[in-house]
Amino acid sequence: MENNLAAGLDIGTTKIAAMVGRKNEYGKLEILGIGKSKSLGVHRGVVNNITQTIQSIQQAVQEAEAASGMSIEQVTVGIAGQHIRSLQHSDYITRANAELVIDEDDIERLINQVHKLVMLPGEEIIHVLPQEFKVDGQGEIKEPIGMYGGRLEANFHVVVGQVSSIRNIGRCIKSAGLQLDGITLEPLASSNAVLSQEEKEAGVALIDIGGGTTDLAVFKDGIIRHTAVIPFGGNVITEDIKEGCSIIEKQAELLKIKFGSAWPGENKDNEIVSIPGLRGREPKEITLKNLSKIIHARVVEIIEQVYVEIKNYGHEEQKKKLIAGIVLTGGGAQLKHLKQLAEYITGMDTRIGYPNEHLAGGSDDDVTSPQFATAVGLVMDGVKRHERKKEETELNEGVQDDEDALTSSEENKNERRSFLDKLTERVKDFLDNAE
């Protein structure tokens, strides 16, 4: 694979999407190919059938390769699923020498300390995201590097997930003949693709409604403040239509996409859809009003749960108010009148998020659909990672002459690696040893 190319793989509950992209000369992301397949082995964001998932991954990747004419060897993959939870934690270090200014190594030491937190059995820390720092008791510091101080403390947003679920994803990717380039939390990937920097500063909640889960990421002052994964999404709506109208799943899904609305007042009583009966049976007649009542009930439930999480973050406090409101993305965001319903329930400004924030102009409509927000975000993440690696190699080549300088830059490089890179390494090691 070329250097500046990156591939993202979004392993969802309803679909698996593979996407190849690169940065063009204007620094925008150009999507070269996209492939998707029906996801069969995933339930609520968690792999529960390895063989089927491998087949779906291969199918999506082949499609993306065919569309782009590139071969995909490594992928950046997203993790979500109902096992993800997040917690707030504060920690501090006492510095040996307060006469020296705080540097990145101190922050690294503080972050590494958070990784020693004891989790529930089988859980693993996925992301440690610093919120704000305190130096010698002086609070609200965004960037402590370069300051003097003896005690450095910080509040952290810690995201935790199940080791086995992460390893299973690693396993599927390896068996599909691919290498794991990196792991990213899906709500973070979608927010990179959909949100503008201004929104993240002002305060915004990104709600990504997928098939099996609804992901939430809350930003304020440009920093991620809260994440949550709610264990239901668009599939439960389909399920309800299937039960409520006594029809098969395929028909329920079509009804939802074509005629569904989240606002029952929209439909007149006499609007009726006729659905062909199963083999030799009479067709069924379903009123659109009933259909939207079924959808409405479930969507209200999803939005209310998300709103509880937004309130948990503290949206009702003046200082933490989310001025930019809510951005809805994911396949479920394509439901008619969802924006109005979200505004009605939460009282917050709402828009639908299309992943075109960093895309090159003239991208396909396909790519800019909300259902590909996570995939676009994963490609962006991969491109960023490759750029970092390139910088590091150039740095190392630059100091090749001076042996001592090389060893010290090597050491620093190892310390600076984000925990996700370390997690990726660990998953890779585990897989290699498991063979």
C-alpha cells in the first residue's frame, strides 16, 4: 500500500464498510473506493460469529479494492459495542525537580499512572483523555507544558472496554488476511469526520445512531468530555415494526427507510401501504400513521437515554452548556423528522451530520452519507497515523550521524506512543502468540 493511502474498516451491526482514501495536495481527504457488505456475525457492536464476520470483512474489502484499484493490506478499525463504558478519574504526580519546566515526559508519566487503575476482570483501558490540568493547585490549565511546578495533576476521561471483544476483532482482521494498523473508538472517529472545530469549542453532543448501538461523544472547549455507548440503535426500530405489523424483517426495514417518520402527526389517517403477503396469502395493509407511531415510540426512547447521558456530563450547568447543541449522524440519522423530534425532546439545537467536514470537494454522495461517518473518520485516523510515522522516520534519519542523539530520540519516540498504539501492539502480539 502506498505511503499516503489509508484504509478504514467499520465493523458495524448491520453493515461492514471498508474505505480507502488519501490526502490530496490541499490537505483534504480524497476517498478512492468504498465497499460494504451485510454484517452477519455482529450483535450490538460486538462480534459473536467469527467465521461470518471474516467473510463479510473480506467481501467489503474486495469491493473497496475493486472500486479504488488499490490493494488493501492494513486497516484502521473502530471499536464500539455495549461493553464500552467511560469514567472520570483524577491523578497527580510529584515532580523530582520543580526547577525544570514541565515537558511531555511528565504528562506521559501521569497518563501511564492512570493506566495502572484497577479495572473489572476482563476490562482494559482503551483511551485516557486528559481534560484539564492543575499545576501546584492552580486549576483550569489547558496546556501545562513549559510551566514550572512541583505537583502536576489532571482530570481524565477514561474509556474502558472488554479485552476479549477487542481481541476478537483483531482475530477477524488477521484471519481476513489484513494487518491491524490501529484501533480507534468509533464515536471519536465519527466526530472527527462530522464536527467542525468551532462546534467542539462551543460544546456539542455527537449522536451516532448505528444499527446495533447508539454512540455518544460530548465535546466542550475543544476537548472530549464524555462518551457513552447505548446498546440499541436502528435495528430495534425495525424489530418493532416487524412485531407490530406482523411482517418479515426485510419488509420492515424497507418500510422504515421508504415511508418511516419519527413524527406521527405528519401522516394522514388514510395513507396506506400494501405489503405482499407470504406465499399465497393476502397482502397486508398498513397505515403510515401506525407505522410512524411505532417508530416514534422507539426513537423517543433512544433519544431520552442519550439525553440522560448528556445530562450526566453536566449540560445543565451554565459553564458546561453545549452551545452547538446536537449533531445526529450514522445510518439512523436518515430517518425523516428525526431532527425535529430530537429538538423537541432535548430543547437543544440539532443538525444532521454529514461526514464532509474534511473531504475533498466533488466527493460522491455515497461517501457523504451519514451512514459512512465512522468509516470516513477511520480513514482520517489512518492518514494521520501514517503522517506521524513518516515524521518520526524523517526525524530519526536526520540524527543518524550522531549515535547518542539517535538513542535518545528512539527512547522518546517509544514513550510518546499513544496508548492505542500500544494496545494495537498488544493485540498483534496476542494474535501472533495464539497461532
